[in-house]
Amino acid sequence: CPLVLVVMIFDIPAFILGTYSVVNLGNENRKDGSTFMILSGAFALVHLVVGIYIVVKMREDRKQHVEETFNPTTALMAVNDMESGATKESINYKMFASAKTKTKRIGGVEGNTTPSAMSSYNKAAVLFVIITFVWALWQCQNALDWWSSMIYRQDNALPLYMNSSSAYALLLESTKQGVDAIDYFLLQRGFDAQLYQTYCSVATVAAIINSFHDSVNLPVDSNYDPYPYATQSNILNNCTNEYVIHKNESYDGLLAAPYGLGISQTKDLLKCNLDSYVFDVTAYHLDPSIIPIEKFRQDVKKAIENPLGRAIINYDRKSVGQIGGGHWSPIGAYSRHADSFLIMDVAKYKYPNAWIPTAKLYASLQTFDQCGDWNFPDAQDALNETLLYPEIDSEYTEAMSTLGCQ
């Protein structure tokens, strides 16, 4: 009984700590959550060890008790002595023979090798061991998972690319959460590689628009007529030509200085292609004094969890351990275990989709762009051929100045 009480004493804190860890993890208090999950696993391990000891000890005590209270050898000798004094025809002989058979059966001499008095106890003991073992393993496995995720979430962690089983395991886990990977599957509807190296924003917006296939009126590309599909050509329309970037048959402002689209331009590109009565497009410049990492994580998660919400980012590749500079891509999923976001890289020829730790991604959004904003789209009209396509630093600097870059 004292040992059973010990198991209960360890069970109670294990349950409380396990529950508390889940609550903390849900509230993004990951350090405390992981710590308590590990402690819960430790208590579960003690539960397992003590539980097995109880079973072994009680089996030994039970066996000793049976042997002390009933010695089948002694009883059998007594029955044999009585049997030898009776004739086969007598009632006493038949009674003694029956007693002899029962004695052998109870003592394990004949039939069952284990005394029948022990059989029900054995089943209960085995069941107890199985339940204890499974429960403890589950708790320990949870603790190990969270511990490994803590190691992965170090600030110097590199992207985990979607060309490994570990990366797909995170996606599977996010899928099981129900809402953490909704956008990953919705974006599969029209997720294409960017046509040019300066088209990352355009490819990202096209993927976002196609993911709303059942909620918006998609444009029709002549290559896919009559099927509606947003491409990196047909989303650059009259609206974008007036408010975002100039593009016609002989000129493409995306391929000229300052190259690509900034945050404000990308926001306007989305607004030109989405119904303003249905969608609200908001752009944030990540200032850590205004947007702490907790708010960043929650805002992006809310966008992912909302079937009519999406999140796209313009991040610095070098800050996350990749080659390149500023780059646009949509976010497809969130992993609670790794505290990482799945970046669906539109530069498919360069990198596969990748899990990037939240802290690392957050830092990559705080970098500065030499031309984060400019007098678009008309300022490009003031650039001559040399400044439109600068080849040396001095030409590029002059082009940035003419464009009014900030």
C-alpha cells in the first residue's frame, strides 16, 4: 500500500505538469511549457519504475504466502497415507482419490503449472504493467519531442528544407493541429515559380489570388482559356500599370531599377486584384519597438488559421542563412513543436520550401532596404537607359536618388 501511494504521488504532479505545459505552450510560453513537459516525463518514468517494482514485489509476496499456507508436497503425502489404508471399493478410497487429484491441481503438480489462485492476480498484474508502460512512454515521448524542438529553436538554427523526412514530420504534426497548415494546402491551387528573379512579389501575389479560387473572380489567361487562373502576366493589368509599376509590350518596370516591388507596391498589387469589399490588405514594416515577436507570431498564426486570411513576407535571405537579398514569399504553415513558419519559396529553382524558426524570421524582417519606398510608378520615367539598368555602383546610387528612394 505505501508503494501504491508513492505511484499516486508521482502520478498527480505528472498529470498537473503535463496539463500546465500544454497550457503554456498554447499561450506561447514555450520555455516554461517545455520545462514542465520534461518534468512530467521524468515523473512518468519514476511511475514506471516504481510500478514494475510493485508488481514484482507483490508477486513474490503472493507466491511466498501461498507456499507458506499450502505446501502441496506435504498435503499430497498425507492424502497418499490415507489412501493406502483404504480399499478401492470403499467410499473413503474414492474420496481420497478425488482429494489427491485436487491437491495436485492446486499445487501445480498436475494440469496448470501456476496455482489457480494466482491466475486472476497475474492478469491484473500484467494489465497494470502494460498501462503503466504505455502511459509513461507517452509522457516521456512528449518530453523528448519538446526537448528536441527546444534545441532546434535556437537562434542560430538553419532553415529546415522540405526535402527531408524531418521537415515533412513537422508539416504532418501541423496538419494534425487542424488549423496550423490550412494555407499550405490552399496555396497548392496555384503556386508557381517566379518567371524572373525580380518577380518574387508577383509570383507570391498570384499564388495568394489562386488560393482564393472559390472566393474571387480569377482572371483568365489566354494560355488556359476558358479556365480562370491568376498568372504572373494577367495580374499586371490596367490598375497595376497606373498605381504599381509600368509594364507594356516593350518595357517592364519590374526588370529595371530599383528592381522588383517594395512593400507598398506589393500591397497595391494585391488591392488591384482583390475585391476591397471582401478583403482588407494591410502592410506592416516590422519595427521591434512597435511589433514584438509575440505579436508577430500571433498575427501570422491568425492569418494562417483564417480560411480567408493569408500572410506574405519580404525577408532578407542572408539573415536566415540563405544566399541572396530581399525576397517575397507566402507563409504556408506554422509548427508549434519547432516554433517555426513554413516559407513557400516562389524561387523554386533556388530553394525548396523551408521551415524557419520564428526568432530567425522575425530578425530577417527588421533589415533595411536601400529603396524600400519610392515615387512609384512614374519616377522611373525620369531615368535614362543607363540609370534604368545600372551596371556600376555610382549609376545605381544616382538611380536611387532620382527615384526618391527611402
